[in-house]
Amino acid sequence: MAVLFAGFIGFGALGESLGLSVYMTVATSVLVFALPGQIVLFEMLAMGSTAIVAALASSITAARFMPMTLTVMPHFDRRHRTGLLYLVVHFLAMTSWAVAMRDFPKIKPEYRRPYFTGFSMLCWCTTLPGSTIGYLMAGSVPTPIKLALIFLNPLFFLLNFTEVRQTSHRLAIAFGGLIGPLVYLVYPDYSLLAAGLIGGSLAYAIHRWTRARGARQLIQQVPLEALPDKREGT
Amino acid sequence: MSELIALTGTVVGTYLWRALGVSFSGRINTDSEIFVWVTCVTYAMVAGLVFRIMLLPVGMLAELSLGIRLFASAAGIVVMIWPHKRLGGLVPGLLVGCLIIFVAGLNA
């Protein structure tokens, strides 16, 4: 949560350095609550992209919330899976998702939604003071500290990638990390879409292929006597 | 004005993904093939964004050389995966990486 707070301080400083207003910066943090998308939005506005393109590009980066929500919500008690989740989901962040995935196995289902809601809302509460402080300090804070705070956001996600254990997900990170910057050099607006769809599909294809090959090898290894003999019946 | 349109669009666009997740969460199976694919696409997308910010930043970070950004990232990763219990991990990794950027900023 401290990282998230520092992250929003960094975002506040970014808003100031790009010349956007304090209201715009804080409103973005409170209402969007998705740092990478906010950074994309601000960088694109600073580059002079049109409003629609900037909104589309930043919304595309929020696509991860769909699978993140999909992996968190089914763990809740069935009675807790009500319309209220449409409010709770706004407070979902990478941090609370990671904490939920780590702690849910140890928590009874009926306590999971309260636990998740409480932690997520606490995370969300850091956005307003964080980005306000970051914005107001940005003018008086020396450049090295500003640089370190801005660097904290991407570094946090980069370091989290080392925790990813599944080979298919690691491949997706490698392909996406390669394709994203390359496409950005030619078509900046489509770099995330390309990284996700091409990189992710490539990783998925390799995952399917190795799984199928693994299954074939497994079948070949099974001695014939172990297979049920269907000829007897005919 | 165009800033407000962009913000409104982002707020709606971001929330739609969240709401879509809630509405699917009751129906989709986390073991299904489409789910495996969506997760791969998500990881690739986030990685594409993070690597782009690291390699081709816009704004203040662009003032630092690529070598320093790479060095700080690599140092952070090494500390993150360092096997020692107290010296390794996420927070020490973040501190080391940001400290390198801080020192580089002093000399810039």
C-alpha cells in the first residue's frame, strides 16, 4: 500500500511536470484508479493526441481488470456475489488483486468480500492525498527525487513480473515487452493493442502447442497393457 | 475541454472492463481456454506498457540515458530475486532501483 501511495505521489508529480491542472490530476486518480492507464492518458495528452484516441488508448490498458476481476470474484461466498460487486470492483487494483490471490486460500469464503473490500478501499483512499501531495510538492521538490518517484511506478510492475510463475504468462510478458516498444516506434497509438493481442496470442499458441505435445508424449509412454482394451467387447 | 472529454472517456472505458469482469465472473470458468488466452493477452499488454515506459519514456524520465534506466531496472530485479530473506524482495528492490535513479538525477 505504501508503494501505491508513493505511486500516486509520482503520478501527481507527473501531472505537474506535463503541465496539467491539479484538479485534472487528482480527479483522474480518484475516478480512474488505474495507474498505467492514467500515465498513458497524461502522456498522450501531453503529446497532443486527440481526446478520443487518448481515452481509447488508456482504456485499452485497463483490459487487465476484466481477467483480474474474473479471478477474484468467484472466490467470494455465493451470497456475497450481488450487485454491490459493481461498486466494489472500482476499488480493485493490481495491489489488492495480488493480496487477494495470496490470502484468499487462508480466509473463509464468507470473510473474503469484507476483507477484499476493506483492503481495496484503503488502497483507493491513498489516491487523493497521494496525487495532491505529489502535485503540490513537484514544484518545490528537487529533480532527483521527482525522477525517483516517477520511476517507482514502472519499476513496481517490472519487479512484480519476476513473481509470475506460469511459463505461458512469462512468455506473454517477454513477447509483449518486445512487441510493445517496437510497435511504439512506428505506430505509438497501437503499441499496447499489438503487444497484447500479438504477444499474448503467440504465448497462448506456444502454450497450447507444448501442452498438446506433452500430452502426446504422455500417451506414448503409457504401456499398451494399461489402456482399456476395447476389442474384447466387439 | 478536450482534457475533460479524454478523462470522461478513460473513466468510462476503465470502469467498463471492471464491470465486464463482474458480469462474466458468474458465468466464465477460470479453467476455460478463452480465459487462458485473455490472461496471456493481459500479461503481454501490461508488459508492453511497462517496457515501453522503461525504454521509450515520455516526460522527465526521458532526460536520463537509456543505460541508466536499464541499469536501475536490472539492479532492482537482482535485489528482488536475491535469495536472502531480509536483503531481497520487492521493497528493497524498489529502493535500490529508485536510489540509482536518484543518484543519476543528482549528476544530470
